[in-house]
Amino acid sequence: MSFDVHHNGKAGKPAKQSLHVVHDFPVEVPVTDAVLDVVEAFLGAQLLAILAADTPDDLPDVAAPE
């Protein structure tokens, strides 16, 4: 089955998109000492690597979060 597609050169208006953000976290989110230790270890290693680098080319690649 063949058909011809005719286009007059004018693009239609894009549909309006509406985003609604839902916040369902509790008022206070507890952070344990273990979580702080992990964050501190990761950021500490990154900071030391940045401070040790002489040029931007020397900076280590940061793994993308999975």
C-alpha cells in the first residue's frame, strides 16, 4: 500500500506539557552515621583527587550513578 505525504512546510504547535511534582517525604528525613561516612569517604577521595591534579586533564573520571 503506498500513499503520498504532503507537508505544507509549517510545523504545528507543540502540545503544552504540564508537570506536577509530588512531595511525599516526611518533614524530617533521618540520616544515619553510616550514610554520612559513605558520603564523606566518596567526596573526600574526590576532593583529594581534585586538589592533587595540576591540570583539568589530570582529573579522574567520575563514575556515573547507576
